[in-house]
Amino acid sequence: MPGKDIYWYGVQAKSLLHTGNLHSPDSSPVFSIVEFLFRIFGETESTLFLFGFITYGFLILSGWIGIRFHSKSIRTESRIGFPFFLFLSGIWISFLYPKQAWGLSFFGMGIGFWTGLLHLKGGRIGKLSYLITALACFGISIWFHSVFLIMSVCVPIGIALNYLALKKAFDFSKGFLIAFSFIVLFFILRILLPDLSFSERWKSDSNFYFPILETYRSFGPALLLEWFLVFFLLWRRRTSVFYLCLLAAFLFPWASFTDLQFRIFLSVLWISELSVEGKKTDPWWGLLVCMLWIFGLRSDSTHFRHNYPEFRKALHSLPNDFRPGLLVAHHGFCEFIKFHRELDCLSWKPDEKAKQELPSGSEIYRIVQGFSSRELENSFDSNGGSIFKDGVLNFGDYLLVKERDWDSFRAIKEKERDEEVLSRIENWRNPFRTRPKFILKKYGKPE
């Protein structure tokens, strides 16, 4: 199964199907789509796989619609047709971030109608219909994913400015240099205001992270090379100064490379591809992009999916009667467990809210990775007593321990300043941070 969050959509849809409410509050209608598919085809992995391909198909369709109306803003007589090759990466957006993919689909259509509006020669009724349709598409995209709230303001303004510059026959190279100078100016302001922070999901601190390099570290060379290809084609075909500048902006380290910023990067990359003119050479470029993604998958498939066979093996090792009050595991494994066993699982360190909601007399357990059972069983406190008094259950690459024993183990290692062990304790595979405020606010618990 490709994708890292795909099982979460199954968890949400199951909850919606059986209780009428989502497992985790979310205003996006995408989970209702999964629930509808579950009603028809059953609550299986195959249905989730089908959902991913439906998402991809809709992304392709919306891309075609966006290009159909976007073509009014470029030299239509030189346009060969749909640049199908640039949507090969869309399959990974569809499986990695389905909610974003649905929002991106409507956003792409909105961009198509918006650019068509700028060049429409018809009367007021025609222009008004284009405007209403564009705004409706932007609104639906925001409904699917809040990241498009920012983009629905910035991108249409940028496209309008780009249109005015081209209408005035402004030199393409000079326009890019001027716009790029503004990007550099904004970056200088970012350096002068290093502690600026808009929310917990968009952090701009004193740490500098280059988005392009972080993309390479997180997802390998495929996305990086696709970014270079799109930038090259936009420059060579002189299609849009605005999209060139958007892509160039990711050369600068604006903020901590959080998940939200990566989603913006993916959206900008895909939307930029809509403005690339179709040419006779496109099938060859398409073959190149396809090879890039195949190379990226062969080099390390974990960039695009979790190790689900290991998850399945570990899950089968758990006793059938195992019913903890709460289970702690890393994000991907937690979603997998919830989908298949419907256990209450948390991918964060348990906070007071989680502890208060525990059933009476129940315990919190944790699934640990990166340690051997012998290492934990041979861990002792200052009095020589075993830290893991209740034992360690071994199942493959994972261990099952009680959360209170794990907390004691961590406290002792912090006191000993054992950096090597602490680096494994404070690892994404072993959740060590509590839920941030923006998540707690969903439940009406900001503190």
C-alpha cells in the first residue's frame, strides 16, 4: 500500500460510518468520500487503495480542466495539448496527502478559470460566470484543506500581476530579476525577524532549513529533480515569471521545514506544472519524469510508504485479548493499529487529557523501536532494581512495554546524560513530544 497517511482516512471513515462522528474532529469532506466507498465496497485495504486511485483520477481530470481554461492566457496556436507527463508525480500526492490532493484539484480548476477570466474577450456575464466559478473552486479547496487559504489569496494576485506585466510587453528576463530581487528582500527581512512565528504549524525560528535540501532528505532525488525540470521548462518556454519566482523562493531557508511548508511546496510544484506549454517533446520529458520516480522508489521506497509488512507482522504478534487503556506508537503504526484492531492509540507522549480519559483500572502501553529486549531487560535503576518490572514483550523489530516503565527509563538516562541512548529515545519512532495546542483545540482543550 503506497502512502503514509492512507490508513488514517480508513480510521476516520470507519468512525463516521459506525458512530456518525469522526475519530478526530476535521471539517474536510474527504472522509465522507471514504465512508461512501466503505458503504459500497466494504471496510478493507482494497477500498483504501481504490480511494487513492479515485483521488488521482480526479486530480488528473481537474488538471485537464485547469489547463483547458489556462490555455487562454498563453499562445494557444503553439500549444500541442495536455502535458500528461507532469502529472505522474500526482499519484504520490494522491496517496501521501489525499486531503490535500482533493483541495489541490479544486484549486487547480480555480486557477484555470481565474487565468481564463483575465484573458476573456466576452461580455460581463461571461466574465462574471468565470469569476464566480473561480471563487467557488477556491472556496471548496479551502474546505478540503486549510493550506489553500493562504494560496487562494497569494496565487491569484501573483497571476494577475504576471498578466499585467506580460500585457505591457515587459521583458521576461528583466521581470524575473525584479521579482527575484523582491524575494531576496523578503528573505533579508526574515533574517532580521528570526523569531517570527504565525502558529505552531508555521514556525520561523533561528534555525535555517533549505526547503529543497530538506525535500531531498525526506523524499529522495525524485521531487528535487522534478522541481529542476519544471523550473527549466518554465524558463525555457518563458511562460510565467510568477511561477518561476514561486519555485525559486524554495531555494531560500524561510523557516523550519514543517509538514505544512512541505505541503505548500508540493502544491506550488503541481500548480506551476499547469502553466507549462505542451510541446511535441513532452513525451520524452514524460519518460524522464517517470524514470526519476522509478529511480526514487527503487533507491528507498520508505520515502513514500511505511514498512507495512513489518507492521502486519508485529500486529499479529500481539495477543488477541490485548486491550490496553491506551497504546502509544509512532504515527504510521498507530494508524495501522487503529484500522485493523481498533485499539485506542496515540502517536504522542500521553498528556494530562489522555491520562484523564483512561478507562478505570487500565494501563498505558508503548510500542518501542530501536532497542533490543535484552538491553531493556538489563536496565537497572540506582538501587539495582529492574526498570522494566512488568517485563518486555518482543515481536520482531518492536517491543511492548508499560509507559510508566518507559518514563522511568528515560528519566534515568537523562540523569546519566547518556546521549547515545537518549538519541534513540527521542526519535520519531518513539513519540516523546506531547500534542501541540493546535491539535488540542480540535477537542476544545487548548491547554
